[in-house]
Amino acid sequence: MKRYMQVYNKFVEDIKKGYLKYGDALPSIRKSVQIFGFSKTSIERGYEQLVLDGYIISEAQKGFIVDIKPYQLHRQQIIAEVSNSDIPKQYLYDFRSHAVSQDSFDLRIWKRYMKDVFQDTPLISTYGDKQGEQELRTALSEYAYHNRGILATGAQILVGSGFQSLLFDFCSLLEKPVSIAMEEGVSKEVNHVFTSFGFDCHFLSKERYIEELSLLDIDILYINTACFGRDFAPLSNSMRDTILHLSYDKSFLILEDDYNGELTYHSKPRQALQSASVMDNVIYFSSFSRLLLPSLRLSYMILNTKYQYAYQQFKDSFGPTASKLEQLVLARYIANGYLEKHVRKLKREYAKKEHITHDLLSSAGFSVLLQEAYFSYQINISHCDVNALIKACEEKEIGIDTPTKDRLIVSFAYLDRDRLQEGLKLLVKILKEC
């Protein structure tokens, strides 16, 4: 620990324990040099940090005085206790689907662009564009064309903090009532949006999807093209064409959720469904939470001509939901080619991790199914005692998402390759014993 932080921590501890009270004077800089045996610079930095954090103030003729009152200390303690209780448990081997590869994202580049944006004071001193920053929408227009085959202008793009918030915004533009179809097993977040607007929802079985869709009279089809059907695989070109022709014949709109669509590391690269539509009847959604970091909440939507016009009519009724700072950083990250480089790196990394996971699980005799868009394998655990499995994993510090009675989802995204192999071997042993 750096010396100035040792000075800082010592006085913070003394204040919290009541040895130093509100209004008490700290030793002078010269005295503290003697007490700690540190340089004058280290002592001064420690005192400066105490001032910045509100523990002390500097008063002429008096020196440094404790400036935090008992009730403020009590409030700090309560906040710290609540914060500590909310810290999620850390596991030695984490197979949960809440995170991405720790080492894949080069934060140095992101920090560099963040620093550049922060230095542009006039730029960050204004509210952002409700539709999303023009600089980012222009970069996204180029990115979507080169990576998803989508031809769209920045004027068609709407930037938001997440897919669900954009879906809420879009649904508010629709004339009601609305009848919508979607694949069974759709995410809770998606279902919540549609039910919140009172849509008439129809759920299509994975086995008879086209047959059931062709019999419905609907206004909209929602489809996750990155994780479709019984195999949870990217939508095939033949299925894409069949769905598009049905949409032309039956005049329904398509909402395409292209979750991690560009990040194919097992299947062949494919273009978005939107790029193949000749009737301008697809609204496209994509997100960066898994491509970059889950904590960077940025998504975008590409509107067709009809709803681009509808949005502009009501634009003043919307507010920006995505951070202007993050948008500007991402715009420069994309424009300088770093996102495409990052995606190529991720493809190589996840291909290796997927191979390790498949080989270890399949060689152990388990029936597995890849969910490529979610960087995970689905394991059949119908032979297992689920409660015993959960207990054994907790004891061995293995983090897993809560399994169903016959299915466990194992994500290979978070751990590095060495830890992944170690953890999978331990998990296989537990699965065989449960």
C-alpha cells in the first residue's frame, strides 16, 4: 500500500473509532512526518485525500481539523453495511451467464477515448440528443452495413441504454390494439414489454413454428434471429426467406432481435434478416453489452421509413436514456476500427473456450446443446438430484445459474481457458455423483 494511503487510512480509522472527534486538530505536517517516518510529500498527499473525502478541513492558524460529525459517520456506516450486503458472491469457478470474458476487452483503449471526451468540456456540458449522438449514429450506420449487411442512415437509428428500453420506445409508437407472435420461451424482459402494452400475444412452438405462424392473423412478429428454434442456433437463410415471404403475404411487421448476431464463432457468419427484406418491414435491434462489457449499457434500433417518420413526429416526447459520454467514446472506438478488431479477437477466444467445453462435457457422456449467442451449453441433467447439485456446487465454490429439473446452462464466457478446464472437470465429477 502506498505511504500516503497508510496515512489516510490511519486517520480515517481514528475518526471512525472516536479517537478523533469533530473539531479536533490533527498533528501538524511536521509532527506527522516524525510519527510515521514518511516524507513530507507522503503526509501532505494523505492529508489532501482526507480533505477531498470530507473528513478534515484546513483552517488558517489552526491547521487540519476533523470536519465530519457523528451523524455523518453513522450514515456512512449504514451505507457501507448495506453496500457490503449487496455484494454478489464470488466463486472460484463461475459458470453463470452474468458476465463476459475478463481479459478480452482492452480497457486501456476505452480509457484513452474516455479521457479525450472528458477534455472536451463544451461537448460534455450539454444534454445529449434524444435520438442518440449523431457521431455514434453515423458510426453505427457504417458498422451495421459492414458487419450485418444493413443499409441505413444515421437518421433511422435510435440509441438507448438497453434493448428493453428501446423496445418500450418502439411499442409506444404503435397504433393499438396490437396482435403479436413470438417463439415460446421468449425472455421475461421481452414478454414484460408486450404485456405492459396489453398486446394480444401468441406463442409459436419450436416444432411447428412456420405452420402455426401461417395460420395466424397478426400485426407483428418478434424473433430472436441469433438464437432460434429447438437448436438455439442462428436463423438459417432458408428459414429467414420463408419468414420474410410470409410477412409479405400476410402484411405483418417483424421485430428482429439480433442479439450478438455478429459474434459467430461456431456457425458461419450471416447477414441480418433486415438486410434481406425488400419490403422495408423489419425493425432491427442490437446491443453491445456482451461484445464490450455488461456494465456498458448501449443498444441501438434501426427504424424503417414508416416508423422513422412516426418517431420524428413524437421525438420531443422522448428523453435520452443512454449516457452521452459512453456514446461519444463508443463512436470513436467504432470509427477507428477497434470494435471490429475486438469482435475478431472474441471470435477466436470463444471458439477455443467452446471447443474445450464441448469436449469435456461430451466426452463425459452428457447430452449437450450449444447456445452460441449466449456463450453457453445446455446440459441434460434429468438424471440428477437438482438440490444435491446446487449444494455440491456451493461447497466447491462453483457458480451456476439455478437449474431446472432437467436442464443446466453452463456459460464458458467468464473464466480463462485454464480455469475453465479445471472448473469443468470438477463440475463433471459433481454431475456424475448427483
